[in-house]
Amino acid sequence: MAKRQPKPVTPTEPIWIILRRKRSEVLKKGLREMAAILKIAPTHLSDIETGKRTPSDAVIGRICKHYEISEVALRAGWSRPFSAVATIASQDATTIEKVPALLSAAKTLSPAQWDSLIEAAHRLTGKPKEGPR
């Protein structure tokens, strides 16, 4: 009997389907085994893998490490930005007013255009680049 090949991951699939497939077909781990590795209850992992629950930042970090999926991909899959986004976007009245307008205007930018926008912001502030968080 031929060995079943895992289905390729497609970007249109929900992140929880990607995780379930990777756990079972690529990592060859059972639900309870992976839950123990992630230090969460099996029901918690089951809820994550069925889209009923969004993991905390700490669990996202552990999933990233053990599933070898980028944190950016995980956060995008759950629409869960880095915590710094909320902190920065709500730091004062000006940012609370202006950040939504900036993001709305920038929502269709390519990665290269985002880089240009970030570089322009660094030039305006005179501050060096910072990583996400």
C-alpha cells in the first residue's frame, strides 16, 4: 500500500486546518501528545484545531516553535497582531485618530511598498528601525 502524502498547504485554508494537518500528517503526533508538548490541555488544542478558540500569545509562541510555522503566519491566520500594535495605536489621541486612516490607506500595499512606507516613517522620526512586538 502506498504511503499517503500530506496535502499541500494552501494560503486559503484556515490556520487551524493547517495546524491539524501538520500535527497529524507531518509531525506524526497525536492530539494528546502535542498538547503535552505545548503545555496545554488536549481540549484546548482541539478547540484551537477546530477554530473554536484563538491561542494566547504564549501558546502562539510555543506553536510557532514546535510546528515550525512563522509567528507572522500564525498571527495572520488568527488575525492577532503583535501586542505592540495595540499599544502604539492607542498611545495618545493623535495615534488613535490617525492609525486607522493610515492602515486603511495602506491595506493594499505590496511588501516593497510597506518597506518604503516604513523607511519614510523612520526618516520622519529620525529613529532607527525596530522589529515587531
